Amino acid sequence: MALLEVEDLVVQYYTDDGVVRAVDGLSYEIRAGETVGLVGESGAGKSAASRAVLRLLDGTGEIVGGEIRFRGRDIRELSADDLQAIRGNEIAMVFQDAGAALNPVYTVGEQIAETIRVHEDASDGEARNRTIALLDRVGIPNPAARYADYPHEFSGGMQQRAVIAMALSCDPAVLICDEPTTGLDVTVQAGILELLAELAAKSETAIQLVTHDLGVVAELCDRVLVQYAGEIVERAPVDELYYDPKHPYTVGLLAATPRLDDDRERLPTIPRPAPDLVDPPTGCRFHPRCPYAEDCCASRRPSLVDPVSGRPVDGDPETHVAACLEYTGDLEAGLDYEVQIRDDADSNCRERKQQGEPR
Amino acid sequence: MSLGRYVGRRLAVTVPVLFGVTALTFSFVHLLPGDAVDAIVGFRAVSPATEAATRAEYHLDQPVWDQYLLWLRDAITLEFGESPVTGRDVSATIGRRLPATLALGGAAWLLALAIGIPAGIVAAVRAGEPADEVGRLAALAGIATPNFWLGLILLFVFSVRLGWFRVLPPDAPLVSLATAKFLVLPTITLGTASAALVMRLLRSSMRRELDATYVTAARAKGLPERTVILKHVLRNAVLPVVTVAGLQLAFLVDGAVVVEGIFSWPGMGRLLVQSVLQRDYPVIQAIVLVIGIAIVLANLLVDIVYAILDPRIRY
Amino acid sequence: MSDRQPTTDRGRIRIVGFDEATEQKRDSDASSDAADADGAAADQSIASRAATGIESTTASTSALAQPGRRLENAWRRFRRNRSAMAGLAVLIVMTVLAVFARPITVATAEVTVTLQPFSLAPSDPAAMFVGPPNASPSPAHPFGTDWAGRDQFSRVLVGGRYTLSIGLVAVGLALCVGVPLGAIAGYFGGWIDEAIMRVVDVLYAFPFLVLAIAIVPILEPVPILGSGYWTVVVALAVTGWVGYARLIRGEVLSVREREYVTAARALGVPDRTIIRRHVVPNAIAPVVVQATLNIGTVVLTAAALGFLGLGLEPGSAEWGAMLAQGRSSLLRGDWHVTVFPGLAIFLFVLAINLVGDGINDALEPNRDVDDDRRRMR
């Protein structure tokens, strides 16, 4: 039994324009200690999916179907008290905008210590000492002094470190990071990524990393889930996803990732904007944007299958699966793309010296 | 910047406004058509000797600027002279009336907070639900009810028909059970609209705060919903409500002017109305000045309290 | 296709084929695109809608959109708002009753022109002893009679004329003063701003009613203001403009930094034109809302003045003044003299508030009425 199992999760938002199915039949699992990336464009429902895990949907969002099992217990069925005992204690969250995630009128230290006090039978002094140790652990210099600082006195990167410290305060089994580096300066991003990488490697904490940035995923994750229009379209161990992407959407994302050594004149993009989730496309949801789409794609909905055997998804989360009709043998022309490995020293050695590889 | 320097700067902005308030109050008598002496004595026929004395007392024989400065000097030392209508010392009269108004206003303010804050919290948390709709209509009704009408109705139902809260012993001390009982109806009359205002303001600022990420973050930490609302949301949501304490004060003063008359409560508001009806200008001037300065100082206090409550503000 | 072998090499990757396929698809689609074009356009708009829908709509409708269209949309939203429509209905009924209560005539020395011949009110509001004094409601006098035997029903109907017109005229006058001054202060800044805003600060030190009370005796002897009616109107306008000045100044400050204003300025458009064409239309929505709501405040204050016996001549059929007269009847136990005028004020102010909230929700759904009210202080 995996630590966290999400099965057929459906999340809806009620807007003036209609019901938005931000998450539509999502299933995945996270095992203890592993780091799983959830990747997709903005609006693909990644944040909704992660917030649903702790029943923290904002606005009109509502979980309308599926199960979220943590250590075998369905989080949807928990009482308010049981849910509070899990939040921040067993499953913790790191938010995209750390500045907004900290309450402006309380000191950073107080907000972290508060978490410890609510979950553990700690005195004020113990909570304070542990908070200072946590601030130190996430790389905040002079932690004892910064304890009494207000959030606005922290820089953006330091705020994110504080939020991570808050999430780590009760040694959670799962850490959900929702776009933890978006909006930060590149240099600051690198520091936060380093911190998360260290965490992923050294601690027992499993991490669910939500991001639109494939570079971040490459650096941190063991496995990747690619989400498109509320559904998972591909799931693979991180290496396989990059070197052998199976779903045309993943291919498009990879092709659209800017690189420093690009000699292309123009960055390719996936044509057309992300689909309307009030009235999603029929058949394969990616077909209006897919360069390989054929007539059958508009009518038949592909399911996640093993691309080699074409068999439906089995129990092993390590299996590479993708949801494209190509792998059930329905496409006539096939998928015409190629992954080139540009490691040949002759053409690119100069650039290689100038910048580090993500992997 | 330190809090002390912030207060200093805020004080510096207040001083010109205080001068404006005194200048406006001073010019009040001079804006009246005709000779200022006539206004001061209430447009009655007076003997030339009285006129000369009045002219000298109010420095009307001097240039306007000097008049203002002399008047200001008198005002600072609380020397408003005697009322030409009643012959009583203006400062003493106001001094006698002020505590009654403070008692009524304070009670109404407490009532407004006691109703408005919990109602605002409930309405914000239950936004869109029946409780919120009921609260919204109640608040609208509270704002739309003329306080003099409400006062009359309460008076009719409770005093005339039911015979409660009827008599105030004429010499009851301000702090006594009899007075407190008598104050019940005026307090409700005066506090209702304020409560509605507090509720609406708090509801709207809580709604805004409830959408903030830090609220989700507080829930994600596993805090009980009560703590999230009362510790995290409310603390931020009261900040905008604090800024309107000056408005609240003005609102209560306006209400007191009307309500004191209905219930024959011997406060400043009733004094003001009596003075206007009797054209007792020195008294009107003094009351208006006291009210103006009180509101300016209240706004100053509000800004300082705000700066203490919100760590982000240190200009 | 399946001839593509998974590589075991590790290094920098590059995808070949996807972009080319996209190009090809685009070309081949071009022919069939004519049919698909509006579909794609719809796609685009829907997608952006969906995106904002999820992250809760924050972008407000662009004020640069066609004004006619904007008003049309606002009216559509307003019509869907049931409480606002109820308020509007109450206002319309009250207005009609007030206008048609008694005939309106304009008399000069020679001729008398009747503008409005209808007479819904059964008797002249000033006529005494049309019934017994202090009579309880009866079919002949649905609201009873007051101490002088005047028909309360007629007086309440006609009294609406004072209330409605004082509210409209005083708010209109206050707008005429406050909006230009606030716009000028916000747009030009500097000492002009300082001067205007210090005056506003000083006036704000005095509560609305207290200031009006203090102003009434100053205005009363002014001959051109004639009867007490204009004294009250002017007193309320003098005290009322400051709120609009402050509100519109804040709006202007935020609007004038926007790009299209900078662009207009760079093109050499005169300041006056920029204010009139770009700044005010954008800033006007909250002012309209607050002005509507303020009609309620002004009506309450006017009634309070009437109640205190200030301004209008004693015995006027003004709701506040009627309440003041009803006080003694009330203490004797005659409730009807007090209840009906008060109920009329209450209904009117309630309706104005419902309509004001409705206008706000229709014009700027993301704006908060109470927040603006706060900022006017």
C-alpha cells in the first residue's frame, strides 16, 4: 500500500460560465520517501489536484468524486478533527507565493511555532527552540534573531524558506509543493531547489512537486505525472519521460522548453491555448492542439496504456504509461518526432563548459 | 522608521487641520449676515453699553486676524465667556453636559461593537448562506431606519405602553443603576445604525481576507477553523474597521444630537439643538469646536493604533 | 513511430519533428480553417474565461469597452438582481405617488399653468380639520389625522416631494462641486492637491448633521435662498461634496498612472481633455454608486433637520417634521401619527440602499461598496 493514493479524483469549480472540471478522474500514488512531479500548463488543474489532497480547495471548488487515501484512510471521509490532525502534521503544503502564505501581522517565528504547538504537546519554549532550529535547517542565517521578524522583513527567497520550515515543522510524511519556485528570481530559485533536493535525498519525506517547469522536475523528481486538461496523459520515471516521451503533449512541452544552447531561430510552441474545461474537447482532449491528430482522436477517448504492449495500466507505479490512441494502434500515420541526444562533444563543448547540465 | 517618528510626522499633519478647524469655527459667527455683535447677542435689541461690552469681550474692535488669535487664545484656555441667552458660563455648561454625552456615546459604541463584530464574522464566514442574507437585510434595515423614528417607537412601546425605563430621577448621578436603566433605550437607538455599519465593514474586509493565501496556509498547518478565523483572519480584518473609528465617532455624534432630544438626556447634542434654536452663537461655536477637535484627535489616535496593529506600517 | 528506439544515452535532449508537424498541420488546416475560424476564436475567448474563472475573476471589465455596451451589460446584470429591482420598484412607486399626489401648478401674476392635474391625495395636506384631530386610521383617513385634523395620508404622499427632491438636488449639487475638485486635486497633485485636500480634511472634522445644523442659521437669512427648502439643500450640499472629492481623487490617482493616460499625454492632448475623456469616465462608477447611496444619507439628514425643527417652516408636510409633531401625540398614545412618516423614510432609504448595492454589483462586481464608503472618509 502506497502512502498516498489518489483514485478517480474529480474536482469541480462553479463559475459564472458553467461548471469547470479542473480535475477529471485523476489517479496516482506516492510511496514513502519518493519525489513525484505533477507537470502541466497553468490551468491544467494541477493546483486544484494538490489542494484537494488536504481538502483545501479555494472559492467554489469542490471534490465531487474519487478517493484520496492516506495510509489507507480516505481523507474525504475524515472528520474535521481528524483532518486537522493530518494537515501540517502528516501532510504539509508549500505554497507558490510565500509572501502571501505568511500572515502579515504575526512574526515568522510565531507562525512556525504555532504549527508545532497545535500538533505536539510542546511548551512555548520548546516550540520556539525547535522553530529556531528549523529556520537554521532551511538556511536562514541568524535564526534566533529572525524569529521575531515579520514576513515583510524577509526577502522573497527567505519567505519561501520560512514557509518550507513551517511545512517541515512536524516532520510530515508527505510534502506537497505547489509551484514552490515560481515568481522567484533565478538565483533564488536555485537555492530553494537545492534545499528541496537535499530534503528529497536525505529525509524520509515524500514530495509531491507541482510545477509547470520541466527543468525543476528534472532536478528533483523520481517520477513524473503529466497532467493535461484535468487528466493524466503520461506517467513515467523521470529519465524515461525526458529521453523517451510517449505522449504528443509531453513532446510538445519538451520541445517548448527553452535552452541556453538553442540554435533554433524560434521557440516552438504548442499551438492554440489550453482547452476550456467548462466544455472540454471530445475524444482525446489534446486533439485540437495535436499536430498528429487524426479523425479518430476527436471521437475516441484514449486511456492510459503501456506504450509497448498497449495493455492498460497495471499496478506498478514505475511503469511508463501514456494516453494516446497511437499505442492502441488506432493512428494511421503515427507520431513523427525524434529525441536527439546532443551530447556529442564536437559541436557543443563550448557551451557545455559555460553552463551546468540539469542532470 | 520608529513608531515615535511616525507619530511625530502624523502629528505634524494634524496641526494644520486643527488650525483649519479652529479658523472655520471662528469664522462661523463672521459668516452670518450683518454685524457680528448682533449675531453674538442673538439678534436682540440691546443697549449701547451692552453692545460695547460685547464688542470688547469678543475683541470685535480689532482686525480680523487679531480677533482670531485672541479667540484662539481664549479657546485654548477654555474661556468661551458667557452665553448671551442664558447668561451662564459656556465652558461650565459644556463641562456639565459632556460626561452625559460621553456616557451615552460610549455605551452605544460598545453595543455597536458587541453586535457588529460577531454579526460581521458570522456573515463573512457564512457568506451566501441564509445567515448572511438575514444579516445583510438586518444591516440594511439598521442603516435605513431613522434613529429619531426608532427612538420614538422604542419610547412608545417600552415607556408609554409597557411603562419600563420611564423616569429618570432628576438628580440621579451619572454612574448609578437608575441612570443605567434609563440609558437602555437611548443606547439601543443610537447604537443600532453603528452596529450595522460595523457589521457591513467587518463582513466585507473579512470576505477579502478569507480569500488570502495565508488563510489556506493556516488551514494547511492543521489549525482548528476557530483559530484560523479568530486569530488569523480577524486580526487582519479589523484593521480597515479601525480606520473608520473616526467616522464612527462622527456618526455617533450626529445620532446623539437627535437621540438626546428624544429621550431628554442632558447631553451636548441636546444643548447644541437648543442653542441653534435660540441662536446662542457662543455656545454653538464652543460645541462645534469641541466636536471638531475631538474628531481630529480621534483620527490621529486611530492612525497611531493602526500603526501599532499593523507591523507593515512604519513610514 | 515504433521504429523510434528508446535511447540509452544520457545528455542534452532535443525534440525534432513536433514543431515541423505543427507547421504542416497549420498549413493543411489553412484551407479548412475558414469553417473553423470562428471556432478557434471562440476557443480562445472561452479558454481565457475558464482560466480567470478558476483563479476567481479579478480583471474588471475594461472601461475602454464601448460605453453603450457596458451600460447594456450593467442593466442586464441589474435586472437579474431581485432585491435591487424591488428597491427600484419601491422608488418608482414612491416617486409617482409624490408627483401625482396633488396637482402641480406654476402661477404667475396673470396665468396659472397646471403642469400636473392629477390628485391622488384625498385632501390638501395643509388643510386643517378635514377630520377629527388625532383620529386613528379609518377608511376615510387611512393613516389617520394629526393634532390639527390634517389628513396624514395626504401629508405622507405630498411629503415625498420634499424628501425625493432634497435628496436628488443636494446630491447633484454636491457632485457638481466634489467631482471637479477631486479630479483636479488628483490629476494635478502638488500644492493644488494639498490645498483642496486640507479643506476636505477640515470639513471632515465635523459630523454631517452637526455641520448642517451649524450652517442652517448662516444660510437662513440669505434672501435668495428664500424658504427653508433651499437652506436645507445648500446646507446638505456644502457638507456633502467632500466625500466625492476624496473618492474621485483616489480613483484619479490610480487611473492616471495607466498606460493610455500616459500615452494621451505623450501625444500632447491637453490636461483638461485627458481628465474629461479618460480619467473621469473610468473613475465615475464608484462615484455613481456612492452618490446613489448618499441620497439615502442625505434624506435621513434632511429628515433629522426637519425633526429638530431646523430649516423648513414649521408645519411643513416633510416626513421628519411630521415625526417631530407626532412626538407629543405619541406620548399620549397615538401611534399612527409617528409610524407612517417614519415608515416612508425607512422604505425610501432602504430602497435607495438596495438600488445602490445593485448598481455597484452591476457596474463593478468586484468592487466593494463598504470599502469605498470607508475610503470616502
